[in-house]
Amino acid sequence: MPMNLRAPALRSELNEPQDDGSARRVLLELYRAGLQAVDGERRVADALREDAAHSVAVIALGKAGAAMMRGAEAVFGARLTHGFVVTDEHNAAAFPVSPPIEVHAGDHPVPGVRSLAAGAALLRFLDALPAGLAVRVLVSGGASSLVEHPLP
């Protein structure tokens, strides 16, 4: 049976840069696809979509805390009766203040005074939750620095 074989590319063909921009476009498409695949808001919304809780408190901790809370808000809507976010200073400042969600900025990458304040605020938040309320905790990278409460 005859086969249609193509000779291997010459070394000069492999080393010639493409100047038509197609390689750049492909890399940008791959980059965008990668960002979408790990987008905190989208991933959390997808994960919580089937959650049947009637009313819920959501705690979102980490550098992606604000994005994760936006994903929870998108799914739960008015069912989200209590919310608490601890994230970095940049994301905390960009998160719109909207009750019933508290937003706190911790210190990152090294825990500091704001991390301790966020830890104390989290304990007050937990103490104030109604008994029996469903609670969903969302944790992303940076949480261990952003929110702290040392043991006695």
C-alpha cells in the first residue's frame, strides 16, 4: 500500500520566525484560556450552582477571596444572608461594599497587624451567626498570611 510521506522539515524551516503574528495570537489565546480556567469567580459559581441551602453564610479567605465571593453572590443572590471576605489590600479596596458582606484586608505575604485584625473580626463574625445557618468556607492561596489568630 503506497504511503504519502512528507520529508522532514529542513533545519532552516524550523528556525525561521513567523512574522505574521499567528504564534503570538495562539499564545494569547492559550493565556486567556488558562486565566479563564482558574478564575475564582467562575470556578466558585460553577461549584456552588447546585447548592440547595435556603439561606447561607459565605466566608471567603485568600488572595482570590473577593472573586470567590462574587461567584457565591452570583449563585446565592438573596439567599446569601451573611458574608465575610479577607483578601489582600488591592482586592479589598476594589470590592464594592454591599451588606451583608464584610470585607477585610490582611497582610501578605507576611502576616501583620491587619492579619490579626482580620482574624479577630472573623471570630466576631462567627460568634454572631444564627444557629443552624448553613456556612460555606472558600479558601484560596494567601489565606494563611491574610487572616491570623494566634493560640493563647
